[in-house]
Amino acid sequence: MGELVVRGGTILTMSPGWDVVAGDLHVVDGRITQVGGQAVPAGRDYEILDAEGAVVLPGFVQSHLHTCQTLARGRADDLPLLDWLRRVVWPYEAALSEADVAASARLAFAELLAGGTTALQDMGTVRHTRAIFQVAHEAGIRLTAGKAMMDTGAGVPAGLLERTQASLDESAALAAEFHDQAGGRLRYAFAPRFVLSCTEELLRRTAHEARRLGCRVHTHASENRDELEAVRTQRGDDNVAYLHGVGMLGSDVGLAHCVWLTDKERDLLRDSGTHLLHCPSSNLKLASGLAPVPELLDAGVAVSLGADGAPCNNNLDAFVEMRLCALIHRPRCGAGALPARQVVRMATWGGARALGLEAKIGSLEPGKRADLVVVDVSGPHVAPTESPYSALVYACRSSDVRHVVVDGATVVRDGALLTLDAARAAADGRERARRIFSRL
Ligand SMILES: [Zn+2]
């Protein structure tokens, strides 16, 4: 892999001390060796990435995505959650071939990498999740993923419904194949879809199995009021309280959304160290509501960001999620809620922590793996902002991303994606989406 020097930027380290330093960042064999000052390469064969007029920061880590849904972008607009799932998203997922899942993931990774997202946690689909790992490997992105688990549920199409044991067996087989592979870049997380699609037996056994294998658990909870009512009726408890009862809260668990929480459930999240995966665009577009993020952060709950899926967003853009996260809580909590610096931390270090990778990525410090993004802050829509945090959250766009490095390898250079053919991925995606939706 060799040596890499990111030359002459403003480096937001996102370290515990919030250090911002000028100068170079030096990487040797994928590991950061120097942050700031002037880097002198030891060998003759090294790569230089120009960061003049740019901010260098840890790559964005999106903790909740569905890359299998990218081909349904623009096909499920203007519906609330349960209709959105039953009328479009589940029939779509049930119709996907392995090649479709690969194409959907390829398009997602092209968008994510070009926009500075270097790592993600993905909820795969029930079948063909192997393809997502394979495409992530070729794309050079850092992926934590698991197949969606669904062994019950109203409106679940036959193509997605699985037997409890089969769901556990396939999850374990995928974990054996992909967990901690590609030098740790690929990791497995068990992904029971949500309470309404999972029997209690599946949830209890999944929590046990994931811990036995050292994998994380990734699911959805309390996104929508109708979902919440259905959980109460079926399981006799509030959603997060019920998950607690089946052993599915903990510092190794990420819950997407958590819009509707009782006071008791807020305490359960905090006391268990469970991660809240906040998806501002999705919560707004599906009219689900707004998770009480400022209050949860004040209470000590770990919060990170994700774009969710293309059909409920419709982008997978970390800049959009940061901007919305900073803005949407203000009418309720005031203009000082969630300042830009805190939002950048949620989108980088916070995401790494949600994936259990904060010792490895999420800040730019010597010894950590080099997952980083270089963002141009000289454009007319950004200049002359002085604070780099303000620039990133309120003014920059994903098109300002200049370079992206994952695990020491350059995947975007001068705005050009090197590992995937983005135009071909878009054309292939369009063709496949047309075919899939003509059959539905
Ligand atoms: Zn989701």
C-alpha cells in the first residue's frame, strides 16, 4: 500500500480535544503516522493528495443504510411507513435477483464514496446479502452489514418470509464468511428487521447468537406511531421496552429512528449504552416525527447519523443529513441546539462508535486507520466561512468532496471515483429498476 501524504489542509482531527491543525497528514501502510506539520516521505514511491484550500476530516460513517433499496429511488414517494413498506419496498425487495442486489449496492457505494462516506452499517435484504459484501470489497468501502431477518409479519410477501431457524442459520453462515474479513474492513451485524417482522423466538436467539459470535445487532425501533401501536397490541409493551425484555439492548446494539420513546425507554437506552441511529431525511419524508435528539444527547445517549434508504430520502448524502440534523430540532429546542461542531462529531466519530470501531477509525490520530475525506471549502457557496465546522454543516455539498481515502487506499481523487464506474452503475441501475417495477 505504501505511503500517502495529504498535503497542506486544515485538519479537523475530531480527537477528544477537538484539535484542529494545519499542514500535512502522513499515512504509512494504511495507518496514520503524523497529523500536522510537514510530512517527509521515507520512501521514493508515495502518493500526494493536494488539500490546499480544503478541510481534511475523518470519513463520514453512516450508521443506518439499506443499499439494496437504491434501485427503488423515486418509486415510493409520499407514503407513510407501513404503506411504504407493504406497497412498494417489500414487494421490490422480494423481486430482487442477486445481480439486482449487487447493482443496487454498487450504485449506493458510488454515491456514498463520492460524497465522502467511508464506512456504513447496512441492513441487507432477506436474500442475496452476500452480493453486498462482494461489491463492498471491490468498491473499497468499509462495511458492517447483515441480512435482514423476517420470520413473521402482516403484509410480508412470501419471497421475504423465512423460517426462524433458516434465518439464524443463514445469518451465521454469512457471519462466518464475512465477519472481520478484508483486513477488518468487512464486518457482520445481525439484522432483525423490526419487531413486527420478527417472532420473539427469533429476537431472543438473534441477541444470543450475535453475542456468541462477537457481532453487533442492527435493527429499527419506534419509527412510526402505527408501528408502535401494533407492537403494543401484539407484544403487550412499548417497542424499546419490549426489545429490552428480549435481551436486545446494549452497547453492541444500534436502533434506527427511536422517534417515539417513553421516559422509561430513554433511560433504558442510556443505561444500556444502546446506539440511536438518527435518520433526519427519512423521518421527515415518511412523516414519522422527530427523535428527541438534543434531549437524548444531554441524557448521555449515543447518537449517530444515517440516510436510511434511497426510497425514503432520496439521497445517501452525509452533508444533507448533517444539515438537517443541525436544523430540524431548532424550532423545538432553540437556535443553540446541536451546534455544527457537535453534528460533525456525530457524523464521524459518533458513527464509528455506533459500529464499535472508534478505536480504529472516526478521528485522525496517529495509530488509527486512514479513513478520511478532503472537502474543498473555497467555492462561492462556502467562502468566506472561517469555521470549518460551519462550512461543512451549513454550506458545503457532497460535490465539494475532493479526495476520499479508505483504509489508506485512495478511492476518490480530484472528485473522480476510482474503484467503481459511477456512470455505468447508474445506467445499469436504471435498466434494472425499469425491469423490476414493470413486473410489480
Ligand atoms: Zn431503515
